[in-house]
Amino acid sequence: MPAFSLEPAQTAWCRELRTLAADRLRPLAEKGEPGHVNRPLVAELGQLGLLSRLFTSGALDLCLMRESLAYACTEAETALALQGLGAHPVHAHGTPSQRERWLPRVADGIAVAAFALSEPGAGSDAAALSLTADPDGPSRWRLTGEKCWISNAPEADFCTVFARTTPGAGARGVTAFLVPADRPGLTGTALDMLSPHPIGSLAFDAVPVTGDDVLGEVDRGFRVAMGTLNLFRPSVGAFAVGMAQAALDATLAHTAQRDAFGGKLKDLQTVAHQVAEMALRTEAARLMVYRAATAYDEGAADVPKRAAMAKLLATETAQYVVDTAVQLHGARALRRGHLLEHLYREVRAPRIYEGASEVQRGIIAKELYANVEAAQ
Ligand SMILES: Cc1cc2nc3c(=O)[nH]c(=O)nc-3n(C[C@H](O)[C@H](O)[C@H](O)COP(=O)(O)OP(=O)(O)OC[C@H]3O[C@@H](n4cnc5c(N)ncnc54)[C@H](O)[C@@H]3O)c2cc1C
């Protein structure tokens, strides 16, 4: 299947997802409390069978889900993505008992997941993380430190937590742990952010963990984190493409009917050309996302570069498209509750999380030069 043309069944599935998002998920999203996990929404995603697809689908299907849901309900899109981000390390690296305990409940939308990598002193430079796993007997540790900007915290039922098991070893001394929310010593605080979904910080005060909580191998947790991000980065791009398409369609409808200067807004060539530019860039970003996701599904060697390119292009494009859509709508776009007022708040954070745009450029350059060195 070429990366740039979807099968008719995939196109039909995307249409169905958009309808589900508008009819079944949007009403639940509207009842949610800002800054809190919307459990009825997560449960409905489970009922619709979408969460279980996180563990059975490839990267392209994940992108199609995220793009289609984002088009009609960003809250549902993000709730789905966060279940995937937090639970993928369990799916890919968990023991049979970890998988049995958590994955069915994640898929049903009963257990809420979180992915806890960032810290106050380690964001873009994630390998500098300092949450410490101090030895506490054979195959036992105590986690001490802080995580911040963690989506779904502090309400998530479990977190994939990345902690330092070997001091001074950088990326090679990090271990991934599956930490249930009810562990003694684990507390959290909600943070009030511009981004609409729930985000918080987590404080670890000698939280006990054992070998049964390790995801993958001791000191190999950074690979768990990077493997998860390689899968999810193109899909952040898909989220952005879904938002850009929603902004574009709203702009087409608005400029076609808005009276201005004796005609419609669309009759002004500068307006029409801006809409054309929005469509052009959105389609280019979409193709880049599908190509990166297909590369992941094929197990291609250049996944890190393609994932970084797709995330970078799509998130920057969506920012441009949503901003232009606001401009072409005028004041009404800024009214609280307008689709574009919502998208304007949603579109900003993806340029920062899962690797800021500058970090993606760094990854792309590193991969390019590695190829040059390999060829010499
Ligand atoms: C809405 C939202 C949700 C989030 N959810 C999660 C989550 O669920 N789990 C989690 O672990 N984290 C999460 N984060 C945290 C996110 O991953 C970090 O914010 C991100 O990695 C950047 O780290 P920082 O904010 O500390 O910025 P810093 O690392 O301090 O970087 C600040 C800026 O410096 C520049 N910069 C940094 N590094 C480079 C470089 N190498 N080259 C050039 N310029 C550079 C960039 O402009 C960057 O934006 C979330 C963040 C947001 C905003």
C-alpha cells in the first residue's frame, strides 16, 4: 500500500470515526470539567472499541484515528492518545502479569494511563533526568524526586515512570517502572495550563518499587521511552493535521458566505490565496505523516528521522493554518467557545511536547550526518 493513497476501506473508516467523534464523543467532551480526566469520555472510547485498537493497530491506523477524532473532538483525540502513550510501554515491554492486569482495563477505558518522563530539570534533555531509584534490597528500589507537565497526572490510575538506577550514566542508567497511583509516597498536583487537557506534577517520596514493576530491563528504560516516542511522534503530527483540516474547512465555509465589499470574502484574491496556501500545507503535512507512519509499520531504518520530520512539519503547519483561520474569521474566532478559539489553544502545545520543534531538527540533522559517516 503506497503511503500517499489510502485504501477505500481506510477512507471509509476515517469518515466513520469523524461521525462517531461528532455524535458520540463531542457531547461527552462538552460535559467534561477542564483540567480533569473525563472518565465518561475515556469509557466511551473503550466502548467504541477504539482503545483496544491502540494495541492491535499499526502506526498508520493510529494516525488515521488521531487525525479523524481531532477533526471533530480534540478532547477525545487526546484522551485516546494519552491512553496509548502511557500504556504502550506496558504493551511492548510488560511482563505477562503486568499486561494482564492493566491492558484490558486501559482498553475498556476503566484504567487511565500516564507517561512520566519530564522533570523540572530535564525536559528536552530527557537523559538528564534525576528522579532517583535508590536500591532497597535485592530487586527493590525507592523512587524519590519529581515529574512535571505529565498529562493525565495526578488522576491517572498508573504511570510509566522513568527513573535513574545508575547515577552519572546518562541515557544508559534509566529504568522504566510501572507505578500504580496508590503506591505509598506518591502524590500529585494539577497544573492550570493553556492546553485544555489535564496536566499535573508528581512527587515521589521514597515510593517502593520492585523487579515486578520494571518495564523491560534495568538501565535500558531510555530505549523504552524513545521507542514509544518513535511510534507516537508521527501521530502527534496526525493530531495536528486533523486540527488544521477542521480550521481549513471552517474557513472555507466562512469565507464563502461572509459578505464583504459588495461580494463574499472568498472573492478577494488575497483571501482565496490564503485558503489555497492553508490547503496546500495541510496536504503536504498529511502526506509526510502517512509516510512516516508507514515507515514505522514497515520497520524501516529511517524511522527516527521520518517521525521527527512528520511531527515538526505537521505541528508547525497546524499552527500556521489555525492562526490564518482565526485571521480570516475576524473577531468571532476569538469568542470563548468558538471552534477556532478552542483550536488556537490546542494547537500550541504539540510544538513543545514529545520533543520541541528544535529538538526534531536536531534529530533530523543527527540522522543525516550519521548516514554520511556510515557511507565514508
Ligand atoms: C501540554 C503538555 C503536555 C505534556 N505532557 C507530557 C507528558 O505526558 N509526559 C511527559 O513526560 N512530559 C510531558 N510534557 C512535557 C514536554 O515533553 C516538555 O515540555 C518538553 O520535552 C520540553 O521540555 P521543557 O518544557 O522543559 O523545555 P526546555 O527543555 O527547557 O526547552 C525550552 C526550549 O528551548 C529550546 N531548546 C531545547 N532544546 C533544544 C535543542 N536541543 N536545540 C535547540 N533548541 C532547544 C526549544 O525552543 C524549547 O522549546 C508536556 C508538555 C506540555 C506543554
